[in-house]
Amino acid sequence: LLVSKDLGKHLLEVEDLLQKHGLLEADVAAQTERVQALNAAALKFSELEGYQPCDPQIICNRVNHVQTCLEELGELAGKRRKELEDSRQLWAFFQEMEEAEAWIREKEQILASKTCGRDLSSVLTLTNKHKSMLGELGSRRALLHQTMKKGEQLLAKKRFSPGGIQEKMREVRLRWKKLEEVTGLHQQRLQEALNFFQFSAETDDLVAWLQDTYRIVSSDDFGHDDYSTQALLRKHRAVVDEVEKHRAAVLALRKQLALLAPEHRQGVDVQIRVVEVEQLYGEVVEVAVLRRQWLQDALAVYRMFSEVHACEVWVDEKEQWLERMEVPEELDEVEVVQHRFESLDQEMNSVMGRILDVNQVVQQLVEGGHPSSEEVRSCQDHLNSRWNRVVELVERKKSQLSSVLKIQNYLLEC
């Protein structure tokens, strides 16, 4: 049993042989105690004085022979245990390598069947799963490294044929290297897909913002008075600031597109999408400039109307005063009225400046093709007509005052 060359053909068989060997070692240990007891008893017969039933030398030789056989049996038992344990290490090594190969095959099949997702959400989910797999890969790499060290130790003992061990280690190393390459390639494809879908999502967000902004800057609401138009102008300036801030994002689309994988950046749809964004941004900028001009023109109109109204209020007041005024005949009263006309001349100079400003604004609006040009021109004509009437009334009243003064002076001289 102890000189048997059967060291098992797989791990379970070796474990079974080791278990049986342990029973045999226990039996040897039990017999060792019995032999030692018998040898001790036999040696007593070699020490007897007087009558000796057997030659003491024969007894010693016999005891030594049995002891030697027992020692040889122990050496054989120890040698076989060592061989069985080495065999167990060998088959444990092969089993661990087979488990590693099975794990590698499983991951290869998983990677071969994996897609890179169809949208940003699915890609993010797959990326998180791939990170978990990378964690498993790291743990398995450490285990495989330990198994490879066991293989090196087995080769260093030189008790087994190195061919099978070296071949198995070479095969597993090659498969592991291929698995890492496939894993890295899949990670690269996931990253490329993630970049593409993030680019698409950012582009979609940019398009949605531009479309909303286009609706805002193309509004036909220009306010209904000075106050509301100024409020719209303030809001429009804020919108224009946001449009300018998004300019960098639009300009960066080309650079981001160039960084995508060839299979993504060469797609016709994505290239058309970028062109659409650039064109839409250009339209938003153009319409924003037009709306700013329209709002400024509307503000100018409302301010012009307000100025016209103020001038017409003054004209109404002076027109009514001039029409009701009777030129006095007394010299003292004539001088009072004359002083009033001197003050009126100062007021008229001031109002005349305001009316000239109104005329200039009207001219700019008409030349700029303002949609309310006819209404503005009509308002201007009405104001100028009433102003001319006031001027005529003033000249007439001044002429009457001048005649009265001449008469009064003539009478005084007489």
C-alpha cells in the first residue's frame, strides 16, 4: 500500500487516497506502540542472568530488525503522504486553472452578446454594469496570480512533468490577455457610445432652447405704451445676453463632433443636426436684432406720441387764451399784455425745439420703414398744423397790440 504509485487522476481521487492514507498512518501508529512494547519485553530476556532460554544476541538482532522495519514503514508512509500532498497541489492547481478558464469563457460570452445601448439612459446603465465587471476582473486577476504562483512552485519542485503545467499556464495566460483586450475594447465602445449620446442629448437641449428663444424674439408684442415697451426692452436685453452666452456652445459643436468615433461622427443625421443648430442660432440672432430695433422704434413712437400730446396740451391752452383775449385800448393794460407776449415768446421757443425733435424722430421712423409710418406722419402733420395756427394767432395779436401802441403813442404826442 505504501509503495503504490497510484497518486490519483483528479482532485477528488487524490483526496480519497489521502483519506485512506490517513487511516493507514493511524494503523501504523497503533502498531508502533505495540511493537515498541513487545521489543521492550523481548529485551528483558537478553538481560537475564543464569538460565537464558535464548541467546541474547539473537533477541537483540530480532528486536533491531523489527525496529528497522518499523522505521522503514514510517519513512514510506511519510514519503507517500508527501507524494499525495504534492499530487493534491498539482490537481488543485489544474482545477483552479479550469475554474479560471470557465470564468473567462463565461465573461467572453457575456461581452460577445453585449450591446452599447440605444440611448443615454441605457448606455449609463451598461457602463455601471461594466464597472462592476471590472471589479470582478480585478478580483479574479488576483486569484489567477496566486494560482500561477502555485504553478511556478510546482515547476520548481521538479516532481511532475513540466509540459502539462506549462501548457496550461500558457493557455490561460493567452485567454486572460484576450479577455482583457475584449474588455478594454468593450469599455472603449461604451465610452464612444456615451460620448455620442451625451453629444446628442446636449444638441437636443440646445435645439429646444433655441426654438423657445426663437418664439420669444419673434413675438409681435411691442408694448402698448412707453412703460410696457421699456419693460419688454429690458427682457429682450436679458434674452440677448443668454443668446450670446450660448454662442460658445454652438461654436463648440464642430469640435465635439470631431472628437466622436468615426462610426458616430460620419453619420449623415448627426452632421445635418449640427448644421440645423448653427442655422437656427443664426436665425435667432438675426430676429433678435430685428426685435430690438422694432422695440426701440416702438419706444420712439410712444415717446413721440407722448411728446406730441404734451405739445398739443400747451397748444390747446395757448390757442384758447389767444382766441379769448381782447386787445385792450388803455396803455397800461397794453403794456401788461405785451409783457405776457414776451413770456409767451420764450415758451414758444422751448416748445418749438420740442416740435423740431418730434419732426426729426418722425423723419427717422418714416425713412426706416416703420409699420406705423402713416399714423406717425398724420400725427406730425396735425401737430405742425396746430402749431402754425398758434403762430398765426400770436402774430395777429402782436400786430393788433402794435397798432394800439402806435395810436396811444400818437395820442400822447398830441
